[in-house]
Amino acid sequence: MDDRGERRAGRRWDAWLVAGAVGVAGLLALHSAVPNGVGRLGSLLETFLPWLGVAVPLLGCLAVLTRSRAGLLASLVPMAVWLWMFGGVWFSSPPESYDLTVVQHNVADDNADPSGTARALLATRAGLVAVQELTPAARPRYQDVLGASHPHRAVHGTVGLWSAHPLSDVRPVDIRPEGFPASWQRGLRATVSAPDGEIAVYVVHLPSVRLGPTGLTSAARDESAALLGARIADDPAGRLLVVGDLNGTVQDRGLGPLTSRLHAPPSGFAFSWPASLPVARIDQVLGRGAEVTEVSALDATGSDHRPVLGRVLLR
């Protein structure tokens, strides 16, 4: 290739790399502009939004290999946007003090070792243990392991809460989307009398989301999130936690009617799903009037989710 051909190739690489960098930066910064009408593409992007950062070193490496200065400089743009959006999550340290701990786990209805899973949850020494996909057959196993240290229990349908602190005002929360049967029971609310004051705790499991050729199928989950958001808005409790498998990340706009009323922890990605190679945190501990200072993912159990541990500061 002569010099003119090399220059043309170099300009093409410059253009491709600059366009790629601008595209990644645009998707990061303007993700809310991606339409959600067809296949829930916006929600799909927001579910895996932090992973767009992987494109930055790839663009940089290509720029070095092709000796593209323009491409190398352009790759700094999505890097800056990613750090602006997620740098605080990645680098900030949570405060050391906290008043309450809660472990959240979708234990899986096909879990072959519920007793082992219960022991793993007990080992966290969390004051609250919230679970989903609790089956009638497995419930005694969890009670056998957790009952002594967490004598206060609330169970409704397939969600449960074991507490080391007294519970009161326990009631079901109906978050069924239209057309779902009455047997679909995935929400409860209880007031926990913690040593530093009372706090309302919701344990929930929103409908599943499926990824197929036409994109995400999340309409039922979004409807359930809106129902739960309305319940949270009407709840007079000064301190409140929502703990559960939301089948979505806090960036996912489909959960907006709920997450806009709550605060997410400022640090830690704590990916919880799938357990074998976690790529997203769809298990959440969110607060209102109580600061969730940290959420961390724990080791895998017999479930397809990993447990997450939240530390809560009661204000």
C-alpha cells in the first residue's frame, strides 16, 4: 500500500473510531432518549448500561493498533461520561456506621438445597432476611434454620420475611397486574420495631422479564412496579424499605414509578443475576427516610440469583 493508500485507511479508521466513541458516549448520556415502544429497547439498554464502559478500552486498543490519534482522543469522551455516571458507584466508600442489616434473596422455587441456602443467609447475621419464590415445601426448612435467631416471621404467598426484631401491622400487598390470578401473591408489608426505631418493610417479587427476538417483554413487570409505587406514595411511614426481586435495575425506566420514590445506595454494583456469572443487579434494597448506605452481592447458593446484603442507616 502506498502512502496515499495508508493515509486513506488511516482517515477511515479515524472516522470509524470517532463515530464509535461518540455513539457509546451518546448511548450512555442519552439512554433515556432511546425509545421503549418497540421491544422495550430503552429498558434493555438501561438494564446493562454500566457494561457500555467495556467499549472504552476496546476503542482505545483499536486506536493504538491503528495508530489513530483522533480515535484515541475520542475514546476519552465515553470514558469521561461513564465516570461521570458510574464513577461514584465504583470508587466511593460507604460509611462504616449503620443501624440495620437486611439480606435479600430470591431463593428459587427449584432450589435443591433450601436448608443450605437458609444457613448461608443466617451466616450473614442480618437482622432481616427477605426471600422470594418460597414454596410451601421449603418453608419449614427455612423456619428450622432461621426460627431461633429470627423468631418473628411474615409470609404471604411466595414472599417471606424473617426478623430478629418484632413485627407488627403485617399485611399483604396486592401488586398483581391485570389478568393475573388471585393465587399470584408476591407482596407483603410489615412494620419492624428495630432498636433505633420503627421502619416499614415491603418484601416484593415483581413479574419476570423475558428477552426474545422482539426484545424485552416487561409490560407486566412495569404495571406491577406502578402499582407498588402508588402504594409507597400513599404509605405514611416516615422510614421505609423496599426489598425484593424487582426483575430490573434501578436505571431501568420501566421501574421509574417505583424507583423515583426511593433512594438507591450510592456505592457498589453488586450484580446478583445470574448467579453463575452476574451481569446485573435485579435484587434491590431501596429506602425512603432511611438511607441504604451499601448493597453488596454474596456468594452463590442453590438459587439462580445471588443474595445481596444491604446496610441501612436510620435517620
